[in-house]
Amino acid sequence: MSSSTPSPAIASPFVVAKHEREAARNWDLFYKNHATKFFKDRHWTDREFEELRMGDLPEGEEMTVLEVGCGVGNFLYPLIEKYPRLRVHSCDFSPRAIEHVKSHPSYTPSRVHAFVHDLSSPEPLLPLLSSSHFSTSSNEPSSPSPATGVPLASLIFVLSALAPHAFLPALKKLHASLSPGGILLFRDYALHDYSQVKLNARPSAAYAQPNKLSGEKEWYKRGDGTGTYFFGEDELRGLFEVFGGWECLGVEVVGEDRRQEGREKQTGRERRWIQGRWRKVA
């Protein structure tokens, strides 16, 4: 940010606590208001993450992926339509989002296990990942089987929706949900993304309280009540290093410069995302 830009005011502890209590409710209201029309389908995921390219699977073999924070299915449905031997455990802490996943025309219980789960809760995720959840019909589940972890999990624009103190517990839960050698795919908002620039420039008078939730962290409340966070590369690497048990396979900041034409000038609107891959090693 420019040094001439005044520092944004910080929300009161009361507002921060209220924001955390109402996080799931606010995301549920988000999906009530926008249904499936807000986010575009993510057709780019197998281009950015080679682990999702499943055209070379051996005959008869299937791949199972855990998608945390699935929203309305913008990640999973482009993939299962492209790769017929892919099965996906998809969870979100918004019941309304899961309803949208299950009402999608491509929803098939034998390939999509969609369920409500709060990544920031102490409830373990691993017991919910049994292959028996993929039923052969909508009414007849397959024989029970123990959950042993998945080889691949995605955390795409999800960690930023949590409070910063929930980051490490969330990574611990995902680590426990992966099989040995399993890989976590990560993508989220990077520091100085244009959406952060807008939040910092927005006058606090537009809200009952300022929209920045921390003086030390890049944590914000949007106008609709949902939260967001902007990660620096060193900070993100440090989160995984503090927890341990992860091998970093690469982290990078990627961007896109969207320019708005005006009568007298062009205004740069740089989108910045941070993405990486980590392998479970212990």
C-alpha cells in the first residue's frame, strides 16, 4: 500500500467476536442471496495443478479427492464431467451451499459425497471420508469401510474465510485427513490483491464499524458480513512450517492485470492470488 494512504481503523473486539460467531450464518445468507450465480465454474484447476489431470489413470483405477469449502460445486463439477473416474468428498459449512451441490444436474451419489462440515470446528474430518459414503444409488449405501485418508485434497479460497487463529487447527485437520504422501492443493488471496486495495480505500463511514478486523493481520470483513484474508508468501510458508509434517512442493504468487478504460486514464486493477502444493510427510 502507498505510505501516503492512512491506516484503516480497526473494528472493536465486540465486532470481531460477533463476526466470528456469525461466520457460518453470513456465508449461508450469501448463498441464499446469490444461489449459484456468484462464482464462475473453475475450469482452470487442472491447468494450474497437475495432480488433477487424471487422463493417465491405470485401467479400472479411481481417484478420490477431498474438496474443503466446496461452495455450490464450481470446482468439483467441471472436474467430474471431464474425468469419469474421479470421486469427490465435498464439504462446506453452509448447509445452503450443500443443498445447491446436491441439486446440480450432474450430482451423482456414487461420485459425489457432499456434506456440511466446519473446518474451524474441533470435529475431526477423517471419519467422514469413508468410501462407503459413495453409494451405488441415492437410497442404498455401499458396505461400511474404514476411512484411511485421501491422496489429494484442495483448499481453494477457503483458508481466507476463517479467523487467523483457526489457520493452524485447520491445517492440522487436513493433515490428518490425507493418506501418507497425500498432497494438499492451495490457492487464495494474496497480499495487495485489488480486492484488498478496495477494502482499504472504502470509507469506514459506510459501515457501522470499520471493516479491518485486526491491526496485525490482513483480515477484513466484507460489506455482506463474510470474512476474507490476504496472505503473504513468507507468512503462508511459515504456517506450514510451524505446524510441521509438510513438504513444500512450491509456492507462487500469480496475477492478472485488469485495466479499466476511462476518458482520461487507465486504472490498473491487479488481481493477485497465492497458490502452492504441500505433501504430507509425517
